[in-house]
Amino acid sequence: MSEAREAIRAFILGRNPGLAPDAITGRTSLVTSDALDSIGVLDLMMDLGERFGFEIEENAFALAHFESIDALAAYAAAKRDRA
């Protein structure tokens, strides 16, 4: 899961160059933090799918997966393990 967490953090920081790296933690909400807009969320999911070799399904965009970076990292790690 740490590989997925770091990939998500790197993606967010790449999209927000003015954001301090320590501002993004595993508990950072991807829903309320404004770290990503809706296009950023889509791009992030596509990036994770390509990086970890899984297909993006409709349920991938469930709100629960975006409650925190750790939640999304757990989803990506589980999908990778099943791919």
C-alpha cells in the first residue's frame, strides 16, 4: 500500500506545485481538501490504473475511496493484487 500512497502523493504534488509536501498525508481527504478537481481525480485514477495494471471500473469512483489518500491507496493496492 505504501507504493500506492506515494504514487498518489506524488501525483497530487505534481498537480499542485505550490503545495507543501508535508501538507499531504495519508489522512488527507481527496473530497474536501481541494487537492484535486474532478479532472484531477479522473487523471489520478487513470494514472493508478496504468501504473498498477488494473482497469478502472465504475465503482472505482465511489466516494468512500476518496475519503483519504490511505483509502484510495488501499483500493489501488487491492485492485493491483487481484489484477
